[in-house]
Amino acid sequence: LAIVVLLATGLWMLFMVFGGFAHAGIHIHTMLMLYLVMSALFIYLYFVPFSALKQALAAKQFAVAGQLMGRIRQIVMINASLGVTTVVVASAGRYLH
């Protein structure tokens, strides 16, 4: 739900406040790109390694579950780094002409 609300409000602001893609600065385009990458990573995380983790735990395959937890941690750290990058781009955006 949060992913959908974030996209909807972001696109609303893009078109209502900035007047569309043609009038938005590079920081707006960068934030949209980062949103798409972060969303894709989350969707992959939820449907691939997290799903496999649940199956491994149900089958009591704890070694496999541990490996999957490591992979999940890596993806979460990448997403967190992209989130911090998004905040920096959003904060510095008006100065990045």
C-alpha cells in the first residue's frame, strides 16, 4: 500500500506542482528512478528470497534459511542506501541545476 501511495502522491506533485516531466528538474527524475529501483528490489525481495525463507523454515532447513537471511539483509541494505540517496537528492535538488 505504501508503495502505491508514494507513487500516486509523487506523480500528483509532479504534474500539479511542477507541470509535468518537461518542467521538473533532474532531481525529480532521479527520485523517480530511485523509487522504481527501490520498488523493484522490494518486490523481488518479497516474492523470491522471503518466500523461499518461509519455505525453508517450514521444512526446518535452517542452514538454507540462514543463507537466505544473509541475502535478504544485503537487499535491505541496498534499499536503505538508495533511500538515503533519495533524501540527499530531494534535499539538494533545487541546487543541482
